[in-house]
Amino acid sequence: MSGALHGLRVVDLASVVMGPYACQILGDLGAEVVKVEPPAGDMTRRTLPQRNPGMGALALNVNRNKRSVALDLKTDAGRAVLDDLLDSADVLVTNMRPGALERLGLAPDRVSQRFPRLVHVRAQGFRSDSELADRAAYDEIVQASSGMVDLMRRATGTASYAPTILADKVCALTIVYATLAAVIHQRATGEGQLVEVPMTDTLLAFNLVEHLSGHTFVPAEGPTGFNRSMAAGHEAVATKDGWACILPYTPRDVAAFFTAAGRDDLAADERFASSPAMAAHQPDLYALIREIAPGRTTEQWAALCAEHSIPFAPVLAVDDAENDPYVTGGGLLTEAEHPTEGRYRSIGSPVRFGATPAGMRSPAPNLGADGADVLRELGRTEDEIAALVEQGVLAR
């Protein structure tokens, strides 16, 4: 069966993770995605580890369900091919800074005039109408600019970055829903539009949902920072044989936890008898759980918490994900065969559709693997394609 976005044509003119990940998701949902890369390839192709040059693990994880065309867009001939692609496309996704887009002839005015039906989703570090518009912005820059690093400092005492490319992936998801909204408008009216996804604004809005907190009110009714997340000791705890998240979330949960743990003396503790009291004494609760947890194994805590409906989860080691029954049972991580890279693990779509399933139709392509086929579909002759290859405009 076709995916929900069958028939949608997307040109992925993005690099690194944010834009390519967003376009991969659109591809998982059924869109036809053409990835346009420079002759040297997207920089993720050079990341390690890899079995063969140009096919790093990260490239495999953000480029499935795409076709690759390697074009030199610094040439007139390369830009002419891109124009032909955009003529037939519904969506263009870019993550270049405004100056770079201008040099490629992709300034908003030019795109809207030349391709009035095209949805151009443009993501970059900062808003295009700000003085920071042309600043380079990688994930760590955005974490710093959006308050994430400060939240880490307040919570842990260290101004550190989240150990995942959080900004890129949150913004990728934002690109996906923004694209879908603009496509609905396009389908209804025949009109395209420019959609801007500034990374810093996106992650700042994401952080402020709970962390604006008391400053939501004017005048402020308390400090910024969501108390439960920012409280000292908000972390997984050591059990007798591992690590676990034991999270009594309500006064009922707290009473049940201490009773089950054999600490009746704490089950009716006034510090945890109501939600406001719990909020005021969250560090005390975390400290007590941390003190009690080593008395039982992770499996024993799992059984005890399940029996009393107390929120609980063992800490999944990333090393164990490929063998974890929950992960493998849902097909989220499966083995697949790549035509040049051999056996590898494919990360599936986490979303399940009853009628229009998402999934992998093709693995991540090698650099330029589909260039000739795509140009034939655009009406280019074999001689024209050969000439572009000879001129270095089209890499194969």
C-alpha cells in the first residue's frame, strides 16, 4: 500500500541532519524525495563509522526513501537542472543561510515568482529578518541560544549540551508538520508559500512550554524553570544490579511506593501528602528514592511497581537496544540489506498507520546514484546527460 504522502514530490536541498532527517520522514510517509547534493556529497557522508567512503552510519540513518542527484550548483547548467526539478516539485526544503540561497538564485522573491505553486520550507539558525540571520548555527549553537545549556547548568551545575543533536531533530519534526500544513493550503488553493523554521526560535519555544513557568504571568508569579525537572536529584537511581527510573508521580503513588518498599513511616509523610506539598519537597522525595532503590534488583522493582501502578522503567542501555524485546518486537530496529554496504540495522518509523503504512521502500542512496534517471525523467537526452557529466556538473 502507498504511504499517506504518495504523489507528493519533495526536493531535499539540505545538508547535515535537520533538513535531511525531515525529508526522510516525508519519504517514510510516502513522498517522492530527490536529494540534491554537491559533487563531494553531503558532509554526513564523511562522518564515521563507515564501511565504504561516502556511506557513513549517519548518512544511512537520515537518507532512506530518497534518490540522490549530485549537482554542481555553482554552474549555470547545474542551476538549470535544479530549476527543472523545482518545476515538477511540490516542496523544496533548504537549510542554507540567506546569503547562500541568494547566490543560488533561491531568494524568496525569485522562488515565489518563478515557482508560484512551490512550498519552500527554509530552516536556518536564526530568523531571516534578524541581525543574526547569516550566522552559522550548528546544534550546540542553538542549544546555547535557546536556553537549553542554561537549563542544563541549573539542573546539573555544568553548562553542558544534551548528548544528542536535539535542536536538529526537534527542528526536523517542526519542518515536517510545517510542510504538511503548507501542502494542505497548496492543495486547496494552488498557491505555494515560503515557510521559515528558525532553529533557535523553535527550540526556545519548545523549552519554554514548561520552563517559562512563573514568568508566564505578568507580573511573574515565581521563577522560571519547571520545578519537578529542575529539582536536585531528578535522575535515574541505582538499584542492586543496575539503573532504573522510579517515579512516584502523585501523592497516591508516593504512599504506595513507600508502603510497598516497607517504609510505612514515610507513606503518610506530610511533605508528600498533596501535590503542592510534593512540589515544594521534590528534592526530598528524590533523595529518599535514591536511598531506598539499592535494596532491590531492577527486576524486583519492576514487579513491585507494576503491582502498585507506580511509574517505572529500567534504564535501557543504548548498547542493548538492538536486542531489547520491546524495541525488536515492534520492528523499530530491524536488519536490512544495502546494495553496497551489506547487512545493516535500519531504524523504522515509530508511527503506525492503519491504511497508509510508513516504512522503508529504499535504503539510503549512494552519492549521485539516481542522477541520470532523474534527468531522463526531466526530459534530458542521453547526449545532454553525458555532456553534463563531462563538464563536471553532474557527478555519478
